[in-house]
Amino acid sequence: MKKFFLSFGLIVTFAFYALLNSKQTSASPTVAISGTTPVSTTTPPVTTVAPKTTVTKTPAKTVKKTPAAATTTTPPARVVRESEGDDEYGDEYDDDYVPTRTTTPAVTTTTTTPAPVVKTPTPTPIIPVPTPAPVPTPAPVPTAIANTGKFKNGTFTGSVVDAYYGNVQVSVTVQGGALTDVQFLQYPNDRSNSVRINTRAMPILRSEAIQAQSATVNGVSGATATSDAFVRSLGAALALAAN
């Protein structure tokens, strides 16, 4: 291919040069001088260099050859024929005779393993243990407290005393000859103001009577009528309890 393009370039160059040379010859004037031999003016040939043609080489595609699969030729099976000769040495053979071979099938023996027998243990009977009957606890015998004080043991109720807004009455409890408790049986409570005053005064009067062990107590401020009636009812109760 490269030689072809090079030859083609040379031909084109030569043709171009011949054409150019012919035009220059025809265009040059001939000057005639009398008595003188005409001089032919010849234009020197112009050498034109054809441009180099760049040939791009396309890389050839690489074709990967796949190796042919190996072909294995299996030789035909050889049939071994039994001898059917007329003599005892088997010199003659019968080509059409093919021996019959009997294949005995394999016998498969299956062994069955019996399932294990799981023995369930017999539960042991639970014998109930009788619960012993509870032993009754004897009731405590009250112990008599010796009276060594100034009052008799027991509960004594005082008189009913008018406190202007209502009545006041108390009862006393004596143990071991001493005053241990004072309870209000009546007190003014028909008005909300009376309830408020007596609710505050009664605990104070009770505490002072037990501490004094007598009816001599201080009155509560704001509850004068109730305090006076309390002292009078308490004195009557203690008079009944006196030894």
C-alpha cells in the first residue's frame, strides 16, 4: 500500500511539472535581432516536491483462536464370541452368535432399628402429714392491783354542770389508786363556735387533771365557762372515788 501511494505521488508530480513547463515555454517571447542568431531562453525546470502522504496504519484485529475441543474417539466395543466350532479346539467361529449374559440384581438389605422404649417412672405417692391441732392458750388471769393511793380503783362519773352554752359532765378512771384517764361525756357543741373552743380546751383540761391528780386545775383562756364546769364535775367524780 505504501509503494502504491508513493508511485501515485510521483506520477502526479511528473504530470504537474510537464504541464507547468509547457505553459512557461509558450508564454516566453522570442526576441529577433538582425544579423544575430536568436537565443532561446529556457526557463529552468521547477522541481515540485509532492507532499508526503501520511498513511495511517490500522492495527490488525487480533483474533483469538479457540482451541478446538478435544475429540475423544472411543473404539467400538469388542464383542467376544464364544467358540462354536465343530471340533474341540474351537477353530471355527459363528459370527452371528452373541453370548447371553445374565446379570443378577443386587439384593438390598434394610435393617430397621427398633425405637427405644422409654420407661415412665411411677410417681411415689405423697402421704399427707396430719397437722397437729392447735393447743388453746389459757386466758390470762387478771392480777389484782393493790390500791395504795388516795382513790379507789374503778370508773366514776361526775355530776352534770351548766356551762351557759351547754352542759359539762366527765367520768374518771382510777387504777392503782391513781387517776389515769378523764373522759368528757357532755360538752357544749350546738354552735360551731362552741365546738371550736371546746375542741381546743378539752385536751388541755384532761392533761392538767391527770398531772395534778385532783380537781385543782388552771382554766383555759377563752373557755372560762367550760373550765369552771369541768372543775365542778371532776370534783364530784373524785369525791366518789376517794378512799
